Amino acid sequence: MLTPPRSQSPLQDLLHRVGEILAKPQTLPTRLNAALKIIAQEMGATTSILYLLTPDRYLEVYAVYDAITPHHKKVRFRVGEGVVGFIAAIGKSVICDNIARHPNFLFRPGVADHVNLSLLGVPLISSQGIRGVLTLQNPPSNPFEKWREKALMEIGTFFAELPELKRFPFLNSAEGKVSGTHTLQGISFNPGIAIGTAFLHQPYSWKETDFSLNIKDESLRLKTAIREMVEAIDRLVEKTPNLEKNTQDVLTSYRMIASDRGWVRKIQEYIQKGFTAEAAVQKVRRHTRERFAQIGDQILKGRLTDLEDLASRLLKYLSGKDSVSEELPESAILVAQNLGPAELLDYDRRFIKGLILEEGVHTAHVAILARALDIPVVGRIPLLLTHVEAGDKLIVNGTKGTVIVNPDGDAFQEARKSITQMKKWQVLNKEGSDKPCKTLDGTSISLTLNAGLPIDLHHLEEFDFEGIGLYRTEIPFMMRSSFPDVKTQTDIYRDIFEHSKGQPITFRTLDIGGDKIVPYMWRVHDENPVLGWRAIRVSLDKPAILRQQVRALIHASQGQHLRILFPMISELSEYQEARHHVEQEWARAQQSHLTLPSSLSYGVMLEVPSIVDQLEPLLKEVDFISVGTNDLFQFFYACDRTNPSVSNRYDVVSSSFLNYLRRIRIACEEARVPVSVCGEMAGKPLEALALLAIGYRSLSISGPVAGYIKKMILNLPLKEAEAFLSKALETYSPSLRSSLLTFAKQHKIDL
Ligand code: PEP
Ligand code: MG
């Protein structure tokens, strides 16, 4: 077998043997099949396939060697379609440990009929153009190393120039871009749908000159540039007076980093050593990158992006350019590897319809800003910048976390339909408001709001919500660059009380950790952050955090009813401990003769199966229960909700999960403890229908979907839905989705 080449000779030897086989007096497919056999064997692969281009621009299997499945069909892929089509389209090799994870993966029965494969594929690049693709495959347990990629590239070139293949068509470089419609899968950072034209964000560039003899001048240049930069950020804030307070906070915290003494001092130190201001900025930038790399925490990259953005910005001011001068298309979808919050604000927001990122985390400031600005965002799209070119037509589905590149007519039509639908929801929000929220057969359903950003609060005025069922207190924490003190927290909570005009608000104590990072608070590297140090675990280990938060809540809720909800409780004792902290704060406020809340209720989020198992004793001690189906579902199925390869694998409307939720509801009802569902499933009509049919009467949902959920409720014959689902749940089914859809259709419920 071929070993990593120390000299060229093993590869030359292989090519020589391939040449001999090809010289035999046999048909071309027979000779090529035999050549593929020795290539596969020498390259340590079970399978090798040669695809050649057809006149109608397909890549068709022409020769195969497969040690496992000897018979293959004449499978074909359009150029740009599937991984094989992708290799031909971009004219570059692809190496992946699991082909199913490649964003262009397309399953075609007939060739290497297993989805789980490691693949190495190279284009056959001749002097005229690309003639085809040569692939090697292995089980995922035996992936291909980098050196094999190089060797296969050479073999590919050897094939491409074979006189026997000259009669086959080729793809010239002009055609060589990924053509046709293809869908990229990423992660939803902000829901919504947008149609537009790709606009590639260009990070700022600068001239690099390492040393300067004039330290004074360099130092002055730096100071001037920083001043100009901070002033420009100030102007950005002023220019956008309608920005929500939290959005302003992001910019303010961003400005704080910009004038952060430590950061500026480090740059000055390099200038004192004789570096130019530009070189000094770059050195500090590299140093910061290295520090972040050592921390190794994916999520902290959001903060790194801010620092990167500032460094680029500063370099731009040092070079004397002070504005983003690019011409934006009218409906632009901003395409970037990553982006800082101020970089986003540099663009004219009237033209930015969507944002897609190759990297990013959904808690990064840029994602939070995009949310406040109502721009759909999809992040973490593998190889985004290879797939998308400036000017491509794109459909961004921030709800599903997908991007369709160069969509066909059907995709456009569907996207437009969804956009119209969303607009209708907004109208419905207003129209449905007048009617009492009752099912067709008269059962009252309580709808409350899920909130976290100030922008969410206007929904309280536009829809007849019965208060806030879930206020995610961590969101204001995530928007800041330092820990908010008791006074700051009190102001935030007081604002919410004022908006809610006496309606109940359920404040969930800090649910940080997992994918919600508060970078200034701790440095813990969790291998599995969602299973790690998060939510109540943080609050109990650092009780000062919980105490201060409760203190602020008590201060803010003067004379009003206070509802406190604890997230991620896994053991009854955790609830008892958390409650004890609240009681102590209450006693402290009493001693200080402060105006106390009129009453206090304690709630627990059911998000971890272990606490569901302790419901009986728990229900004796709590005032209300909130079922967090987002987390509960991921722990129930051991299925990461943020991992696109598994997040759609199981269904929340499976018989097992619905039965589980039904048992929870029955236990709460028997104990006379009010229960509601606040996970995302409550905000989706079909799922909400299922929840009502298993007995839930209270749902907490996000503002934009309220009209749609209410419409479903108004049209729902609840008794029939209950009978239908109770029967359906008697038999095992991984998904009751289609039966629920049929039920809805039969009863003319528009989902
Ligand atoms: C949940 O887990 O269902 C929930 C509402 O909490 P979050 O989505 O904030 O984790
Ligand atoms: Mg949760």
C-alpha cells in the first residue's frame, strides 16, 4: 500500500502501473475499472469511482471499483449537485470524514449505498477544463489523511490528460461555479425569511509597516485614530435614535471596549518598543486571538469578534479611511465569515434584509443586534464563502436555519408565501385581539408572552396576553460588557413592571451557560456546555449572583405580585436551596423596611428529566410549574438542540414525548399546581394543538406568533382533539405530525 511519500517514487510507480493497465487491448471501462482497483488498494480505500462529464452537464459514473458492493448503477449528478457535482463546480478537492455532514450532500441510491462514508474526491483538471471527478470512499472509521488528497489530485490530473478521455466534454472555468439551486444548512440565529442578493462583506484592509523611528508621532496617530473611532461610534448611536435601549447598550459596551485602557495601553506599549501604530494594533490583535484560542470556548468567540471588529476599525482610521463606501444592492443579504456589531451598523439598514455567517454564535452581539433590528440571521454555515458569490440570489430562512442559493421559481414562490403569511400573522395579532381566547367549544386558554429584549414588550400592548409567562433575565446580562449591579438590574425590572401594567410577570432567574454566555462573568471550559455549569447551577455556586438578582426584583416590584422561576432544576434540593436564598433576601428587605412585593410565588422549570421524576414532592412545595420543552426535549432524546445534524431527528409530537408531557400535566393537575408550557413548541400551531389536546391550558409564546396560535385556538374543537389524540397516543409512533395535520384539515383548522 502507498505510504506517505518521502520521495515521489511510490506515486510515480503507481501511475506507471496505471499506465500499463490502460495500455492493454481491452474496452475503456474495463481498463478503467482495473485501474481504479489498484488505485483504491494503494490508497487504502474500499471504493473508487470515476465520474465523467456528459454533454448535458451531468457527472455520470463511468468506472467503479468497490470491494464491498460490486454492483453500481449509472448514477449521475448535475454540476453543482451533491458533493460530486460540487467538486466539479468549484474545481477543488473535498475531504470529509462523514459525507452526510457535507452541506451539499445528496443521497442517490445506487452508488455506495451508505450514507455514512468518509470521502476524498478530486476534480479531473485537464488543460481544457474539468472532465470529471475521481472519488475514494471508506467507512467513517477509516478517514482519509491530507497527504492522500495531494496524491489523488496528481492521479486526477493524470486521468484528465489521458488521450482516451479527450473525447469527453469538459467544463470550462466560466462554468465552473456552483450552479443551480442548492440549500445550505446552518443554525438559526434569528428567525424570519428574507429574499435578496448576496453582498460579500469585506473586512477592512491596511498597509503593514513594522517599525517607525518616530515613537511620538505613532503614539499621537493612535490617540487620534481612537478618538475618531469612538466619535464615529457615538455618531452611529445618535444617527439611530429609534434603537432599543438594549441595542444602544451593545454599542455603549462596544464603545467601552474601544476606550478600554488595558487594550489601548497594550497597543501603546508596542509603539514604545518601536512598532508603527498599525503593527502594534495587529500585535495586540494576534495576542488576543491566541488568548481566546487557549480558552478554547467556542461561545466566547462572540466577544473575540467585537475585539477583531474594533481592531479592523482602528486600522481603518489609522489608514485615513472612515466610511464603508460599498454600493449595497436594494435587498442585500450580507454574507460574511463573521461580523462585529458596529460593522453591521455601518451598513444602511434599509437595504439589509438578511445576514448569513460562516462562523458566529447566536449569543454574539451581532446576532442580538440583528434581532433587535428584525433581520433574519443564519450562522455557522460550513463553507459558506465557497458556496456563495456576490450577486447570487438568496433566500434566507432564519427560522429553519437554511439558505437557498440561486433558488428556482418554486422556492421563490414558497418564500414569498411565507413572507405574506408572516405579515398576515402581524395583522392577525391585531384582529384576534378583540375576541376572548377560547376554543370552538368554549374552553378558555391562557396565552402569555415570552420576553427578554425590550423590543418584545410592545407585544403586551398589541395582543391580549395575560402577562409575561417567561421573562428571560439573562438577555439583558448578555448585552452588557460588565456585570449589572443591583441598581442597574432594579431599573431593568422596574421598566418591565411598568410595561406590564399590573399583569403577572414570571421572572426566570439567570439562565446563563450552555449557549448563553456572559463573557465577563466566568472562565469555565465545558466539554458539553449544555450539560455543564449553567442556569441554577451557576446561581447556587455563586449565590451572590442570585441574591443580587432577587434583591433587585424585590426592589423593582414594590407592592406588586412577584413570580420567580428557577431554570434547570435537576434535584428537589436545588429548588429548596434557591428558595432559601430568596427567603433570606425577603427577610433582609423586611428588616430594611422596604416596600415588599404584595405576594411572592415560586416556580420551577421542568427542563431536566430527573426533576420530572421528583414531581410528587416538588409539587408540594412550588406554586407553579413551567415546562421548558426546548431543553426537556433535548435531554429526553439526548439530542443537542443546536446541532443541525441531529436537531430534526426526533419529533416533539412523537407519542413518547407527548405521553411524557401528558403525565406531567396530570401530576400538576392532581396536585392543583398551575402548569404552562413555555418552550418553542407552544408557539407552533400544530404542536400547540397537540399540547391543548393532552390537557395543557396555558401556553407562553413569543409575540410575533400569537395571532396565529390564537387563530388555531378559536377554530379548535377541543373535545374532539382530545379524543383523537388520546386514541392516537395508545399506539407507538415516532411522529404524529401527519395524523395531526389530517385532523386539522378535517376540522378546517389552518395551521
Ligand atoms: C426551554 O428550555 O424550553 C426554555 C424555555 O428555556 P430556554 O429556551 O431559554 O433554554
Ligand atoms: Mg431552557
